[in-house]
Amino acid sequence: MHRSSRAATAYSGCSGVFDKILIANRGEIATRVMRTAQRMQIATVAVYSDADADAKHVALADQAIHIGAAPAADSYLHQQRILQAAAASGAQAIHPGYGFLAENAEFAERCAAAGVVFIGPGADAIRSMGEKSTAKRIMANAGIPVVPGYHDAAQDDDSLQSEAERIGYPLLIKPTAGGGGKGMRAVYDANALRPALAAARREAAAAFDDERLLLERLLIGPRHIEVQVFADCHGHAVHLFDRDCSIQRRHQKVIEEAPAPGLTAAEHAAMADTAVAAAQAIDYVGAGTIEFIVDASGYYFMEMNTRLQVEHPVTEMITGQDLVEWQIRVAAGEPLPCDQDALTITGHAIEARVYAEDTVRDFLPGAGVVSTVRFPGPAQSGLRIDSAVREGDTIGVYYDPMIAKLIAAGHDRNAAIRQMTEALMVTHIGGVKTNLELLQRVLAHDAFGSADLNTDFIEQHRVQLITNADEDPPSRVLGLTALTELLYRKQQAERSRRRAVDANSPWHGYNGWRLNAPSVHTIALAYGARDYQIHVTERTDGYDVEVPGFDPLTIAGRLGTNGELLAQIGTERVVLSVFRDAPQITVSSTAQRWHFLTRIEKNYDTEHVLPGQLSAPMPGRVARVCVEQGQAVAEGEPLIVMEAMKMEHTISAPYAGEIMSLRFSVGDLVDEGVELLVLDAANTEFES
């Protein structure tokens, strides 16, 4: 165990573990903190905004207090309301989670002034590490290696251009405040510098209300490796090994793993010792992460996160430690639960973050109602799922769109990859677009398998990792999907037959029987803008599947207990996960997934629609409005085109009439069943 030479003077704790704590956050991290607190028999208090009144973290807490409207500034960032909630509930401490107020020095000071313990570092440490320029100067003065750059006060263009010439190109412009990739600009030559400075200032001012910038040498193809550190107020400091966080998009992490692969024992040890020294340099107390940028020339301090990290579960999986419990005990004034020699690594762990986002559209954050949530069952060992999203929950526009974190562990990296691959294949989130396919493709990529990692990984392999519905799915996938749909319909028909009074009537069958002819079914599927008519002929020992333009397939198959397709093509056994959210069907392999629309139901758009109104058959986005209010339309005329999961779906007029009202415009997000427009029938009478 390392010992600091100075006491943690910024710390103001109490003796004994708390009776009640308030979690000043929401979603997955709030439920994560509650699990540990409840195991420790500590009562928990949730806070919530208008948008989160029915959220999972509210339901799990022992007590919940409303703190304001949906925008974070009116709720989760409103310091006074959170402190009032703590006082009203009798909470002795506040856990900030990550994001929102987790790295807010003013809030830490206000907690201390109010007599409530902030479960995190002291305000001085937060403040010194929160400003990147200050942090780098402190670390450089402490002998910690930093990326060559400029971190001083002069901010005029001439001074920055002079410093850029000293540093050399390419270089990176970063805002002094904030993070998350906002305001960052890569500059490859002097001509591009001044326009990039202007753009970076605008983004920094908008995001952080601070337009100051710093310059750094741009390392080409580096890795992002971080070390988990922990310190207490008794002068003890330890590290809990390292993590690789190189798989990123928009400078934000997507996949993390521990320990960082491909390093020598000496490299692991050097970064760990440097990280502990960095924490000691600021008399740190609590959980923190020292982030390094690493290339062939060595490793360099990038920044310190003065909080628990989103990816902390991979460290917990390989060490067997509960970092939230450590945070609570340290904040209560206790020494660290164990010293450095007692900390060991067992196996390997990988975390994949599932987001509601459109990967094809530059990872545009998604929103909408989550219609289906399916994760691997508890029988799968070595797997942990951290999520607060349930079926029927709404992914809104006010908060981060992360849906879940899947964490897989194995005895080595290859075993962890296999575990994660299987977990992702059987995970399904319906109703919103997600990055699940991207995660599957990253795990299956040869470069990831060989630990050839860098922060440009996704952009570097974009062609292999990110696809859209303009690409034809393989013929065998079309065939297997059609067979899956047929088997599903046969299964549903059999269930209906068993419930019917005349259960033996042939009209309840779905076996395609024909007199003196083979049993043939035509399955219509849509993928993107293309339609496929697939013919499936039943045989005694399987099915002949014909996709026009391709060689026929002979497939034996059945649906498993969880809806998965268990099939055999020749001697090859195929297992696909199948998720059906009518009219959508998602088919997932170990490395990819495809989203189809079924076109079997005739006139699907007008089924179950009340006279005079047309409703959205699925959650989605209005892609096109084909009519105007007051317009006369004929039966079958297109009215509105909806987009769901990269595919378009046309809503047509079920009868001739006049458009009386349009409820939505292009780009609007709509829920399933929402009335889209009102159509007045032309001289048509309906039965009541």
C-alpha cells in the first residue's frame, strides 16, 4: 500500500458507515449504487425529475424525492434542490454517481457546508483536475509525463499559432474545461489552425461557458489506457490495475476491458506506479481514474476523472472488489478495505455499452419508447448486466441515451470475448435504434481479437463495422428469416387451434396443404427499400427455400424455447437469435444482425383502425408527409411514410376521403398507436 507524504486536508468525513445516503443521479448508476448500499443495510434516497417519475431507480429506493422539471439544469444539476432533499430525508451523505454533479467542486463545498458528506474527493482535488491545463501543469511539476503541448494563459491567435509551430503538426486543440470530445479539433497543417481555433472556441463556449483552449501534439493511432486508483484520508493509496478504453466514437468510450491487453509486465507496473503518484500529488481521497494516452514512444498523462467511471465494473470483475462499497467506507472515514499486496487479477473482463443511437447517421442519439428488453438469462455465468431501462420506458432527449452495460468475464481474454459475443447475440432492445450490431461487429473483428487497438479503431474499420439497409442481406439470411417467420406463424396458428371450439377444423391449420400439390408458402419481407418474395415448400424432413435470383436452400429447422431459430443447412448447424416486434423481425448472428419488415398481412396499415383516423403501427419517425390538410385522396393513396429501424413503412388511405387534420410533421418521433391524421370518408357509412 502506498502512503502519501501529506494528509488529505480537503477531506471532511465522519466515523462509522452511514445509515442513509442520497444518490444525486438517475438511471443505471443510481440503481448500481443502491444495490451496494442495500447490501450494506444503508437506506437509500432517490431524487427524480418530471421525466423520471416512474423510473426504475425511483422504484428501487427506500425513499424518493421530486426535484424539478425534466431538463437537467432544473433537476439533477440543481444543487440547492438536491441539498434540500438530503436535509428533508435525513441523508448523511450524497453519492453523485458519474456525470451531472460528480465532478463539481462547488457542489462538494456546499455539501460540506451543509453538514452532509460528499462521497467523492475534496473540492480542491476536483477543481485542480477539472481544468485540463491546470491538471497537466500539476502533473508535469510532479514529474508525471504529459503530452508535449501548450497549457498556459495566452489565448490570442498569434500566441497559439506560435506555440503550434513549436509543438509541431499534427496537433490537437482541446477546450481547457469539460470533456466528452466537445470542442476538440485535429489540425494537420498551419493553414487549418485559425479556422479550427475559432470553431473550437465556439463549441467550448456553448458547452462549458469557457472558450479557453489548450494545444497538444496529436498522437497518431494511440491507445487510451487508464488506471483505477483509490486513496483514503489516512494517507493510503492503491491502484486496482488498468483498463483499455480505446474503442470509442465521437471521443466517447464504447467498449472497455481489463486488464489492458498487449502490455508487458513492466508497462503495467510503470503506469500503475505513475497513477498512484499522480493521486498523491494532489492529496487525493476516494475513487479516481488516471487516464493515459499511449503510443510507441511511451505513455502520457491525459486527465484525471475525480469520480467513479462508467467502466468500473470490469475492474470489479477481475479484482472481486466492490468499488462503490470502497467509496462509501472511505467517505465515512474508514481506511481502504485492503492494501496493494492483497489486490490481484483473476481472468479478463469486457464491458460493452448499449446506446440508443443511429450508428449509420454518425451515431445520432436516439429517442422513443422501448417496446422490448431482452437480455441473456441469469443462467449465463460470468455475465453481469447493469441497466435501469425496462419495457415501456422512454429514452428521452434530456439525458444520456445509454440503455445498458453488458459485462462479460472469462479465464482469459478469448474466453471473455466469446462470453460477450454470445451475450450480445441474444440481447434485443425493441422500439429504438441501438448500436448492438456495431458492438457485435467490433467483437468479431480480427483486429480486436488480436488486440490491435487504438482510439481510431471504429473510423479505421468503418466499412466493416457500420452498414446500412442499402446492402442486400445474404441469401441464406433471407431464407432463414423467411423460414423463421413461417415457423412462427405455424406456432401461432397451432395455439389458436387449441383454443378454438372446433379445434379439429382444417381452417385453423397453417400447413399450406393443397390437393395434389406440394405445400408452398410465400413469405414477403422488406429490407430497407427492397422487397423479397420468398417461397418455402414443406417436405417431410424439412423445407425447400427459394430466394429469387439465388440457388435454392434445403433447411431443417425449428424454433427454440426463446424464439431462436435452430436450423441445419446440409451438414452445417446454424443458431440465430430471432426477435419479433410486429411487423418487424430482427435476426441476430454472433457477428451481425438484420432488421426486416414482414409484408404477409394484406392491408396491414388499415387493420384495427377506427373510422376516420389512422394510427402509427410502430414506434418510429415521420420520414415523409405525402398529403396536405384539406386534400382529397383516393383509396390506397400514400399518406405518410414512417421510418423505423432504418426501414420505411407507408401508411395508405383505407378509403377515399378528405384529410381533415395532420398531427405530425417530417422528423417527428411517434409512439405506436398514436393518431397520425384524421381522414373524413367520402360518402361512406361505417357500422358502429
